[in-house]
Amino acid sequence: KYRYKNNLVAYEKPKSAVAESFRAIRSSLQFLFKNNPSTTRANTLMITSSVSGEGKTFTSINIATVYAISGKKTILLGLDLRKPKIFDDFNITNERGIVNYLIGDSTLDEIITNTHVENLDLITSGPIPPNPSELLSLDYMNDFVADVKEHFDVIFFDTPPSIAVTDALVLSDRVDHSVLVVRAKKTDRDMIHEVQKRFEQHS
């Protein structure tokens, strides 16, 4: 729990306890990434939660930031197509993004945005589509992920909550690992078990 004016704590307050906590998470993730089948491709991580309000986007932004600050070429993908958020903290718009790529309206270069954090790029979700889950299931999504992997060392997927919609389940097949964010006095234990059950049934 950390009260700050925005989600960029790890960047703007690098000596804070919360920034150090995210650096510790980065170290732990390195053990997971080390076991990837191939070390020649980008590492991918999906970050989700059970319900909204648990700090998923806050976590996504700060984990991506500490990776970028460490020198890794990092990109954060805004894959919550229903309630896009990650662009606000970086003072950019959400006019063009992943949705535009998936419908063939934009190339990858046209939707990547450089941020003021060195080594950290961003792709927002773009305009809200009428069929988010179906769009993320398209083969074009595989092309998108493969395309992004050619340009970055670490890729973070910021996804919707897993209880409300199936988007995170759909995307889980396209990442190396997934992280479930929980919040003290907010996350219900039964919700955690439900998310775990859904992912086990899907795999």
C-alpha cells in the first residue's frame, strides 16, 4: 500500500520501499525466466487479478519500469480492451493501439509509443472494440506477439481481471508465465481458488 499521485512510483521514487519491493519481484522473476526453453527469445509475462481494484495496472507499470531501468528493452502491452488505463500515467492518448493492429489498420511501428522512462515502450489498447475476447483469440494475435518479440527483451501483458471475463485465459497460452495480483483486505480467498481452477482447466 503506497499513496502517490500516480502509478510511476518505481521511476519517480526509486529509493522508496515500494520501488525496492518491485526490484525484489524482478529478481524472483529471473528464476522463472531462466527456465524458459529458449534464451534467444523475449521473455513474456502476463499480469492479471481476480477482480478490478486489486492493483493490477499499478503492478504492471512498476514491474515493467524496474526491468527497463535495469537496462532491458521492455514493452508494456495494454490488453485490457474493455477498460484501458495504462496510457494516463504516461500522458499519452489511447487513440491507436493493439486493436488497430489486430483489425489490420496499423503496423507495429505505428502503435509503439516511447515513454520518458528509458528502455520502456508502451502499446495501448486503442479504441474499445465490440468483441474483445474474440479479437484476442484471432490468429493475428499470434502474429502480433511474434512481431513484438523481435524487438524487445521483456514483454508484459496487462490484462483484464480473470473472474469477470475470459480475456486473460485466452492470452495465457501466449506467455511464458502469469502473475496473479492480490490485495490485502480486498481479494477474497475463494476468488483466488476460482482463478486457479480456471487456469488449470484451461491448460
